[in-house]
Amino acid sequence: RWQLPKDASSWWQRRSQLDLALRKAIGLERLPERNPLNAGILHSYEMGDYVLENVIFYSRPNLPVTANLYRPKAPLEGKRPAVVCPLGHYLDAGKGIAEYQVLCIKLAKLGFVVLAYDAIGHGERLIQGNTHHEAGFALLPLGQTIAGWMVWDTMRAIDYLLTLPEVDPEHIGITGNSGGGLNTLFTSALDERVRAAAIAGYVFHFNNWIKYAGSHCTCCYLPGLYRSMEWFEVAGLIAPRAVLMLQGERDAMFPISGARKAGRNTEALYSLLGYKGLARFDEIKGQPHAYSQPYRERMYGWMLHHLMGKGTGEPIAEGDIRPLAENDPKLICDKEGTIMAKVLSVVELARNQAQELVSSLPSAGSEEIRQATRHLVRELTAPPDREPHDLSPLSFEKIKIPAGLLEKVFFLSEDGQPVPCLLWLPQNQPAPYRTLIMVNDLGKSAVAESGMVESLMERGFAVLSVDLRGRGETLGKSHTREDNNFHFAVHSVMWGRPAAGRRAFDLKRTVDFVQRREDLSLEGLAIVGFGDEALTALLAAVDDPRIKRVACAGYQNSFVSQMISAQVSSRAELVRVWNSSAMKWGRLDNGRFKADLGSVIPSILLTADIPDIASLVFPRKLLYCQDRDNSLPDSELRQARFRSVLKAVDPNGSDWAWYYPDRRFDTELLLNWLASR
């Protein structure tokens, strides 16, 4: 699918689509307002032939950026080119990391003004609620991404550089490694003020990465990116400006096989457009994922040539550069910690935005929000192919049990996507049996152990429990101890098919399976969703009128509740747990509330919140209880909105919705609800 354009004209037609798709994916379709930078130099140090200055500027209101500015000390002759250096993942040291110090010092010695700043969640900006998993998944429901916030920081860093009288606005460069390479690529593609870029450790082929990559930082995962473009096309947006692509032969994060495809395709695209030589891919033999000296020396030559007009672009020897100790006070902007102590985290800022969005949603009874929400749910739960794959059901084993028969079953939701099932058939009723589908985020085994199945069978129900994709038997391992829930969730985001929607599609296919069985009845079909599968059940019920009742137990009142950060007691603990809960188990945990990352839906709050989705079940029956976010702040406000939304769609006050946020879900409640009319 992703081929080089046949000619330059085809590229220029494609380019405008790409630019819009990238801006939408990264959450910068509309740029934030450029608030005053309120920049200030806090400390200045004479360092021989360069000057080191500690700078703070504000990229957004109440969002300070801590940075170090390296200025040449030599007399100024005209304006100087400048280079901004966004960080990779150097959590503790941040901008003080030795390899970035060396890079900045050398560039300053070569005559550049250089700005290195702490990325969100790094260095001085490493605070609770700023880690990329927490912040990234908090931003997704708003139609934003942590990568977009990082890129905006860099755009504002360029704004700051352009306030300096000695900086030449026509000669701005950018370079970074790993997450800094990500930042370099996307900023260069979206900000034409960048005249030369050097991307280190972030050159790869998207479709190669799907197959060979493991789990990475949430900043890598942009909604729908896999479906809308390839890496070389993003790099092509930089043309005709200069771009150097550096990748180590032994890079374990972004495999060299994919980097070769991306780098060579970018070179070929530049050549096709008549810009040969302005894009160069360098594979660095024997080098791992890093910004070590062989990378840096290539970058020096590239910047000298394209921003100063010196040399040929070939590597420049680094020489003997002595960095400060990474914890040297000269590298710290907020030495007393008084500025950062007052800063709201990205998670807190996201929650504030989310609450404003929810407050501004149209009235639940309005046709506007109902149509928009139905359309959104239809897209989320849509089949992957125009024509469905055959279910190909298999019955593996039938086991006699006291209340009837237990059957182990298997069917295909789509080609290559198995759905393992447990089907309990009652013995005291003639077929076809009234059917109840039960799904649990812990898998079908949790339903088997719930103690509810036997009581349901005694009342003549057939009970069907399935492992939706990424649950139970279908949940694999990405390492020896870690499951692949995170890997599945984030690549589903990249594919533009969020996990919650794919699981809801599996649930609709489960209804197809019920319909196919002669011993099961669709009449009065009910679905029960436990935990995060409550969302799955809601989505499926909204889009599938065959589902007559839906019960949701142990979920939450609002998508805002998912926006949480871990509670830590020290900076050391924050560094230690930065990746743990997200990448190991695919969920966030603040001690009081757990958020499953597979239930996070990009841009959802631009259209609807959970109550708005639930209201579309009307006039069919809804049970919503045992909400797990009741202990969080503002829970009463969220419950009040839930009640008002349910009431708005049913002004006659019928008994269609049972909303008991504080009531425990048990067999008695379920049976009473199933018996209600």
C-alpha cells in the first residue's frame, strides 16, 4: 500500500492530505493559542569559550519549560544559526544527560546558539502526572497526544530562540535522539521554520514495526497513523528542507531492517522531487540505540553545511569535550524547586479540559448528540471487511454438570481472530433456551467462578461466556512475565481501531453465534459486562438491536475517571515506576482506581461521555451499577450527570434504566432485573 509516488505531481497532490492527516493524528489540527512565553534567564555561567544560561519559558499557560541555553562567547559577526535539541527518554538527568551536554557544547563552540530543554516527564519536569503513559492516555480522549504536546513545546522553544537578537530566523536546526528523534521528525514536518533536521534513533518503517517491535513509550502511538501514512511520507513533508536520518545497526528499539526501508525511501522521494542530497540516511555500524559520538559527529557536519554553508556535510571530529556532572547545580533552572512545586501536571491539565468538554456537551436528549454518538459507535464497532468471515464454530468438549451441560466452544470473529467460549445449557427447560451472554475483563474463567451461572441455569437460562480479543486465553505474553495488553491497546490506537471497539465487534459476532445455534434463542437476549467489558457491552448493544438488555457492573461514570496518575512518595520511586503498570499490565493504577488502557478511546470526549452512550440503549433495558470511580473526587457530580442524561431521553419516567452506582452487583439483583418488564 505504501509506495513511492510515481512522479512529483502525485506527491504534491498527496502532500496536503498527509499534512492534514498528521496534524489530526498528533492532535495539532488546530494549534494551541500562543500565550506569552514569559521567558527569563535565571542564572548565567561563564564556561570558557561558551556561556551556559538556565532559562524558563511557558509553552502553555501554567506549563513552564526548563531549558539550558548554550551561547558562543566569541564576538558576534552578524546573526547566528540556532539549534533546538529536544530530549529522548532521559528521565532523571533530563537535559543534563552527558551526551546532550557534549552535543550542545560542541555546537556552541562551532558558533551555534543551542537550546536543550527538559521534555515533559523528564529532568526538572519529572513530576507525578507527567509520565508519558499517564499523560498520553489522559490526553487521548481529548483528541490530543503527548507527542503533540512535546512538539508544541519545541515550536515554542523555537519561538523563544527567535526572541534572541543574535539568532538568525532563517537558519534554525533541530536534532534529538529516540523520543527526541520523534520530536525532531514531527516538528520538522509541521514547522517550516526548521531548515535542517538530524533525526537519531527514530528512523523506522511503520509496517515493519508492527511485526518486529515490542512495547514502547506512549509518545510513539498516534491514533490512526498506521492507516494513513508511512514513515518516509512524514519525512517527505520536510522537503525541500534538509533532513539527516541516523540509525544504529544494533538498535534494539527500532530495527535496522525497517530503518533501511524508511531512510532509503526518503532519499528516493527527495530525489524524485529534485532535492537529491538534501535527505541522507546513515546506518552506523555496530552502534546501539544512543546519541553517541559517531552519531553526533555526523550531525555536526550536517548542521555546519546546511545552516552555515561550511563544509560538505560529512562528519566533523568532536574533539575533547568535558561535560559537567549530570547533577551539577549549574544545569538546574529551578534550584530551590519553588517553581515546579506549583505546577499542574499534564494529567491534571487534561482532566480540567475534559471536565470543560463534558460540561459543554449538548443536551442528552438532543438529536445532535444522539446522531453523533451513534455514528461514533458504529465506526468503533464496524467490521474489518465488507463481507464477514465465516464463524467456523467448533465444539471441543461437552461435560455433564449438576445443573445441565457445559460445552467448550470456539468460533472466529474475523479471519485469524479466535473467540474461545464456555456455554452452559440448562437441563430443566426445552430448547431453544433464553440466552444470557456474560463477558468479564478477567476472561470467561472469572464468569465460571462468579457463582452466578448455576442460579441462572436453574431458571432456564443458557449462559454463554467468551474471551474477547486480548482477554483470557487470547491474552498472550510480550515478555516472560508481562502480558501483551499494553502492546495490543497501543497498536490498536495506531491502527485507528481502538481495542474497546474491536472487542465490541467480537461481542456482536458472539450474537451471530447465538443466532446460528438452534438450541439458543435471541428473544430477550441479554448481555452482562463486568469491569471494563461493561463498556464493550454498551458499545455492542448500541449498535446491535438484537441485544434487548445490557447490564454493566464495576465500570465507571465518566471517561474523565480514567485520567489518573500513580501515587508515589519520592522522585526515585517515580523514576522506578515510570513504565511499570502501563507496560506490564496495560493499566494505570493510583491505588484507589485502575484504568484499563484498552478502554481509552481517542477523541471520544469531543462527541460524548459514557452516560451519552448508555442513553442510546433506550427503550431497551439497562442496568448500571457498582461504579468503581465512586471514591474519586467529584463522583457526585458525575453521578448527577449520569442520572440527568438517562432521564432526558425518557421524559415519561419509565423503568427502562436501573442506575445504582453504589449497589453491588449480585445474583439477586441480576435475576430481578431479568424478570422486570
